Amino acid sequence: MKTKDVIEYFGGVNATARVLDIAHPAVCQWGEYPPYGRQAEIELITQGALKREPKQPALQKRPCHQLHVSKVS
């Protein structure tokens, strides 16, 4: 799963942080992919709607505002 997919699923960075009980800046530090441990947690919370990567891809750090997330209505 990519960070932008997680943020879209939960409806924004703040909502993602709230659901995972972490700080907003922590989500912004993920880069293109959430940490593998978080991916496992997100897969459980979403009941498989979002799947963790089978192998951790190379991480590319980018601030949240550069992830091009679509707005949820």
C-alpha cells in the first residue's frame, strides 16, 4: 500500500493519524510507503481493503502535501 492510498481511505492525514493513534507529523514522515509494521496494522484495521507490500519497497521520503491525495467528500 502507498501512503496516498491510506490517506485517501481514511479521509485525510488527520483522520489517518487519529485512527492509528499517532501524531499528524508521523504520517507525514512515512514517505511514499508507510513503515512495514504500520502496513500490517492498517491491513488489519481495514479488514484487508488495503494490503501491505509483500516486500518492503525502497522508501522515498516526501512530505504529505506532495503526495497528491484526492479529497474525500
